[in-house]
Amino acid sequence: EIANGTQHLDVGKQMRMASLCTHCGKQGVTKMIFVKIPKFQEMSISSFKCKNCGFSGRDVSQLAEYQSFGTEISLQVKCAQDLSRGLVKSSFCEVKILENQFEIQAQPMSGVYTTVEGLIKQAAQNLAVMQPERRISNPQTAEKIDECILQLLNFVKDAQEANEPTKTIFTVVLSDPSGNSFIEPLISLPHIRTKQFARTVQQAQELGISKEQEEVIQHETKAVKVDDKLVDEFKITNQVTEIPSNCPACYKPIFHKSVIINIPYFKECLLMAAKCDECGYKSIEIQSAGSIPKMGRKTVLKVTDPSDLSREILKSTSCKVSLPDIGVELEAGTLGGIYTTLEGLLVQIKTELSRHSQFWLGDSARTEEESKNWKNVIQHLQEYSEGKRNFTIEIDDPLDASFIKNIYAPDPDPEMQITSYQRSKEQDEDFGLDLCDNGEE
């Protein structure tokens, strides 16, 4: 669907309008067309040209809201197929090539829809534009830029000649605080990594988001949202604490209520709720109480009966979810934090993957086999959520803040395997635990 407020746009019809030229201050012409680009979203493609001074520019902008988190996408280019991956770079996105420390800074009117190869070649072409002048005014700088251009073109050449993904030729990283940049994933070539990050105050301001608005976004995104169907099952035995605050939607005075609850055979959790009678805003969240455990925990459940779909599941923002039977893996942060049933989680996973189905279906599909594989994944998820097919689900939380309900408790669950493990050094660094003083010498 087209983003809210843009439904009236005439997709496919070009518009022309007079615009001020920022170079000479006279009048130029902007041409704009709204299109639906295969594999991505609805976008506006615009170009500007001033007949007075000759200045021109172009831009690609997504008709989509900013995402709750920024996105960093890292692709190891290993073969020719990687070069042809579709790529969208928003105007807020910074590009890095790690092997030669080359960077493309984010700047207005810099959004592009291209391929990985097209991005690299365009970067080399842009560097070469002013080289004749540089060779006269600054020969040393020109020589270094020549070396950089040659490196970029050699990266592309080496990848074009590689038929098999045996080694990494170069690594391209997109870092976008708006969360609206993409590199096309390929089922056959999974060497791409996507992770989310919280925006800094400066990055939020560059997007036009105030500090207060960003704080609300980050709070709601990091919170573990509770399925309304499960709220009535909580047994409140402790005193409820009320803290006066302001509604994040309309800023009217409200109360945030919190209480410690005990989830049987898991741990104590903090249940938080807020409601605004003025605008109708409502929030129900849950998170683990107490200190962070020394060990992470991985839970594997074999679903063998439709009744298993009613098991409660708490997935924190630090939890990774895998469905190994169909090769689906959701990195930590995907879907945010939720407390729901297994059926509810499967429905949300299917919805999330269907949102990206334009990469694989219809005219966007690379091969008939990949399109078929993707349809099978969606079909399996549908059958899983309806209890028509047995499957295995794995949740892996380095902070041990997630669980799947053991319906046989206090006895062991014959279909569930729970493993505690020592967090890696990288995981401790990711969560800032390497900076904590645990009191040990």
C-alpha cells in the first residue's frame, strides 16, 4: 500500500513544475513521476534542470514512513550474481566499501535505485568527473583518487569473473538512519547481514524527528508488546505502582502503571500499562525483571499437535527466532518484542515475510525455482499457523529474557529442549556487558 497521505498520487503520470534553482537563483523545471518499482516500494523519481545555468539533479525518494530503527546492511560480494542484486539507497544512507575504506556520504538528492554493480560504477564515474582539474591544481590528490577509481573498477571486474562464491572480493555496507535502504536478498547466496540500530539525537534531527518524538519511538519499539488475549490471564498479587506522566500521542497527563508479576516456571517480570482517555492511546508492555543472567538460553520446541499453537511465547528484542525446517531465521530485533501465543508469532512472521515477497514473486523473481521456493515458505507458514503441519521452532536469547511455555510443568516437556550457554565476547560487546563490573577480580 502507498504510505498514508499519498493515496491521491497519480502513479505513472509525469508532473512538471517550476522550481527555484539553488545555484543561480533563477527558475528551473522539476519533473516528477510516481512509480511502483519491482522488489521495493512506491517511489517518487524526480529530476531538476535549469536552462539558465545548466545545473541539473535527480533523486529517488520512497513514499514510506521512517522506520523505528536505523538499518545497517552488510553484503560480502563474492560472485557475479551478487553484483546484480537490486539496491535502494535513500538520501539519508551512507555507503562504505570496507576493503579500501571508500565512503559515500549521505546528502540531499542522492537517493538511487540501481544494482550493486551500478552503485560502484557510478561512484567511480563521479570521482572521475573533476580529475582533469585536480591533476593541474593538486596532482597528489588526483593520483590517490585514480588509485581509488581503479580499485573500485577492479572489484567489479573480479566479481564479474567469479562464477562461484568462494571468497569475499569486497564488502559493501549501507548505513541508513531512516531504515529505508535495501539490498536484495538471495536464497542461494545468504552472505548478507542486516542489523538494526538506535538513531542518535543528531540523526533523528536530520530526519526531522524531535528528541522527544525519537524517545517515544525508541521506547515503544524496545518494549515487549503484550497480546490483548493474554492480559486477563495475569494474576496480580503485588501492589500496583502509578507514575504520573504525559501521553506520548497527545501530551495530556496520564498515569503509567506497573506491577511485578510471576510467570510460572519462567521468572518475575515487570508488567507496565498506560491509557489515555483523551485520545485513546493504549500501551501494555512486559519485560524481565531483575539482573541479566550470566548465561544465554536456547529453546527448541517440536510442534507435534495443533494444541501446541496455544502455548504462550515471550520473545524479547534480543531474541533470534529460527524455523529450521524451511530455512527461516529472524535476527534479534525483527518484529520487536512480543508476548503472544505461538500461533500469533507465526502469523506475524508470515506477515513480515509477505511484506518482502516482491523480491521473489511475479516479474521480480530471478528464477522460477526461487519464486517457487519463496511461495513454499509462505505456504508452510500458513499451514504451521493452522496446525496442519508439524515443525520445529528455535528461540535463542543471549540475555535469557525469552521463553516458550512448558505445558507439562513442573515435569519436563518431552518435545522441548532447553540449553544454557556462555555468551560470546561479541555478544557481550553488542549488549554493552563487556563494560560492566561484575565484582570479580
